[in-house]
Amino acid sequence: MNPLAIDLNDLYLFAQVVERRGFTAAGDALGIPKSRISRRITQLEARLGARLLQRTSRRMSLTEAGQELYRHCAAMIAEAQAGEDAVRKRLGEPVGTVRVSLPMAVADIALPRLLPRFMQQFPKVRLMVQASNRQIDLIEENIDVVVRGIGAQLESSSLVQSSLCSVHWTLAASPQYLAQHGPIDGLAALADADALYYAPLSDTEASWRLLGPNEARHQAPIGKLRLQSDNLSVLKQAALASMGVATLPRYACAAELAAGSLLPVLPDWRPRAGHLVVLFPSRRGLAPAVRAFVDFLKDELPAALA
């Protein structure tokens, strides 16, 4: 058997320098002097006969050769972790790192209550949580679990989508806004209201899309669009400031509805039938730590968002 010409540890160090954007951050994370990592990367470049990193006093960037090598390093590390996960799976104990991406509102409202319980239940699992509303490429970004609305697109056929829970949405406005504007007691009155509309900026056809009694549906262009955003906190704060009628999931404004600082508008109509799903790669099945987190979300998230 021919030994490898390259020390695999050097490839791991190189990947850490890239992911942490510098030698100092990589050294701090690994507990290794910056000078030793720099020397090892220099030796790696010498063995390969190619410059991998462009270094200046202020920044570091990858050369084309470095970009190509990093892709292979990331795949190598992922496969090594998969091998470790496979062994631990035989032992059945959730151990290791779970990288998670959740919508910002879910992360803000539900996770502060849920994550401490999960971490106490599984002390050997380390969580890395991203709060984001953007579409995530799980494979490219090395994410294990993504929670999104049901409209999330599958970036790859190797992903699995599993249902988490339904999310009830409502129209809400402040008492001050309703006093200034006048009562909104029907769909015709809603058409004259200032809309605080939940949608990405790519949605250029803002309209009220409502579900009503006996599966009735109503759709009409929004005549007075005051604010459009995919950030629920922004919309809620605008509603609290009496800027208009907001489309919000009830979990995002439950406290305000209970306190009366927001009031439901047309309670028989709701702006959408929301549903949360969890996405995860199926290429090698779920590691015990990932499976434990997915199962925990399925058990705990519905009640947290109820």
C-alpha cells in the first residue's frame, strides 16, 4: 500500500483556516499556536506545488487551487464525520455536532424555552444554530437540519421533508389604529386598510389571500401597502406603532393579543394556512444526534408555537 504524500491533518487544518477565515481564529478554536498552523499550511503548499491562500496584512483569500482543494477537504471531513456517526449509531448514543437553521421568528420565540431542555437531555450533543429566513443549501453549507415554511424548495433530490406542525396566522392591528381608521368589520373595509404584509421582496404582487368559514377563499390586490417584509418582528413592531394591519403567525403575537396591545382583525378570516416542515439530507441517513434533535422538534415545537 502506497502511503499518502499529504498528511490528512494538514488538510483538516487548511479547512479550519478557510472556515474560520484566518489562522488566528483557527488556532484559537483548535488550541494550536497560529505559527504552527501557518507553517503546516506553507508545507502543504510546498508539497502540492501550488499557492492555496493569498495572504496580506489585512485579509486572506483563496486561490483557485485553494477553492478546489477546500471542496475536497470539506467532503473528506464530512465523510470522516459520517464514519464516526455510523460507529456511534451502532452504540445508539447521540453524540456530536448538529448544525441547524431555523426561521428567525421561531428562533427568537420558541428556542429560548426549548434548547436548554434539549441540551440537558442530550449533554454530549453540541448545537450550532443559525437564525435565517433565506433558502438554505444544506449540502453546500453543511447544515444538518433546516426548519422552514411548507413552501420551502428542495435544493436536491437527496433531501427529506418531514412535517413538523401547523401554524395559525391572524390579521392584527393596534387599538389605536382601529380607532383612527375605523372598524374593519368586513372584507370591503379591509381593502381600505394599510397593509403590513409578510412576504419576501421578490413577491411583487401583494394581495390579501384569506381563508374563511366553510373553506371560503378570498383574494384581492392590496390597495394600500404600507410595509412589506419577511421579518415578523419588523411587522409586529409596525403594527404596535399603529401603522396598519399585519399578517402574523399567532405564536409571534400571542403575548400582545393576550395583553390587548394588538387586536385580531376579521377573526373568521386568516391570511394563510401555515405549516412548518423539517428538511434534512438522506444521503447517509440520520446520525443519532440529528435524529434526536429532529424527534425533539417534532415532540416539543407544536406546543411551543401553539
